[in-house]
Amino acid sequence: MSDTLDLFADPIDLTTSLVDVRSVSGEEAEIADLVERSLRLHAPHLEITRSGNSVLARTNAGKQRRVVLAGHLDTVPINQNFPSRREGEILHGCGTVDMKGGDAVMLAIAALSENARHDLTFVFYDCEEIEAERNGLTRIQRELQDWLMGDLAIVCEPSNGTVEAGCQGTMRIEIRTTGKRAHTARAWMGRNAIHGLGEALRRLEAYEPRRPEIDGCHYHEGLQAVRISGGVAGNVVPDEAVLTVNHRFAPDRTVEQAEQHLREVFEGFDVTVTDQAAGALPGLNAPAAQELIQAAGGTPVAKLGWTDVARFAALGMPAVNFGPGDPTLAHTQEENVPVQQITGCFDVLKRFLLD
């Protein structure tokens, strides 16, 4: 492989080159070096800095607005899907969807950004696919927060080339029941903690999720049991059981409101919050967001998962997901992207930012 990427090449070829660099989370040094060298060679008009294995670049032309484009360089572990291969109009390989197609589009825009309509910031970051404390954006926000600020953030995660607005929040809770051990031959002398979860499971089965509309986007909340544990031995009445529940909530609810809702749903049970992340409102009324929607055409849709747009929303910025690839293929062995989605996303962002 060349020491640099040709950032003026077809974004499809750029995607292929990026996919063919192994960059499993925690192993991004090679691809970060490649991205940095390529930006310094082909986009000398950009201010460029490095944070660990994250590469940041921006224009400083004094434009009225600034748009931040963000994409992670890491992938999940390779699963017999490396290097890339192309079959007709489909590009296969680890990272084609999540999210080296989006990274390639960002690099192609960066190379052409000297006379952009807005000031632009490009954030290529590491360790997105693992725990939040190692996510490159966590470090950048702590040490270089001004690099993340702007009037609109576009996270180029896969969205099938459609503007996905905001994202849902997520919360995990544990519902714990206690009982009394006894021999199963004399079960009436004990109290079965697993049986004690029956009512909680019935409430889950009967639960009707909200489907709110926000800025014209339809969100669909969810409440699901994702794990259940308990039991001591095959002949012992269990004295403890734990039910883990995941709640996906629309961004018109805060984390505190989501927790209060779960405590109401499971009133009478011992509830402990074990993980939480706020959602992000669509923010589609912001002028820069309106410009993007016009360039993209079609109708924006709600993001039903959680993405790093929430980090930008927490900084007071409208944020959307927009990138090539079907998100349902992310992290799968069959990961692949139609090449026309790569060029389509590039054309939209070029129309929005450059033309």
C-alpha cells in the first residue's frame, strides 16, 4: 500500500483503500498515520492536529457557519471479511458499512474544502466500537473541545444515504428479587426468587411503547428484557434472581425522566440503573440542517439507535447521521455497501458544502 491516499480519487476507491487497512479498535495507529499524512499532502490549507490515534483538521476562513463532520476509524474484530472484495456494484469487507465509506466521503470533501461555503471541521477518531471511556471523542472533548464546536454536526455513520435525525437515548436497569433457599423436595419452606420476577415479566409483555413525533420524525421506543439470571443448584430453591431490561427512549425525554418512567413501570420492585446515555433531539430547524436536508432531498427519518450525535447535542449543537451503508449490516460477517451509496453521499455533501 502507498504511504498516502489519493484524496482526489473516486470515493469508492478511497473506501477500498481504507477497508484494506486493518484497524480493529485499539489498533488504529496505522490508519490514523495514513489519514494524517494524506491530509497534510493533499489538503495543506487545513489546520491539522493529532490526539492519540484521532486526526482532526479544519478550515479557518472566517465563514458565518461551521459544520463538523465526524467519523470513527476503528472497526469491530475481523470475521473472515478482510481484505475487501468487490462484486459488481457491491463492495464487501469489514468496515465497508461501519464506517469507512463515511470516512472516505469525509476525506474526499476535505481535499476540496479550501473554498467551502462554510468553515468545516473533520474529526477522524478512534475506539468508537468499545467502551465509552476509550472513545476518541471522550478524550477530544476533554482536551480539545473547541475542535468539536460548530453550527451543525454530521456523523457519517451508515444511514442508507438518508438523513437520520438525532438519536434515541438508552438505559439499562436491573430488577432484583430475593427469596429464601430451601430443598426443592420441601419447596414450601423457601421462597423462589425466580418466580418473583413473574410480575415484572408480565408488565414487560403488556408494555405499550410510545411513538412520539418530533420535528416530523417518528420515534419508536422500546422496553425489552435482555438477560435473566438466578439459581443455585438443581435441587435448591433460588434466593436471588436478576432481570436486566433495556429501554430505548425518544429524545424528548431526559435520562432522569426515563429513569422515573421505569421506576413507575416496575413500582414495587428493586430497580438499579446500570447504564445510561441521553438521546439527541433532531434539531432540524437549524439553518445549516435545513440546507443539508435540501441538498439531500427526501424526508429525514428518526435515528432509532444511539450514536455519537448525542455527544454533539450535549454541546448544544444540532446533529444528524448521514452516511453510506445499511446499519443493519454493521458488525456482521456479510458487511457490504452498494458503491452508488458512497458516491451518492459524496454528491450530497459536495452540493451542501462546496457547490
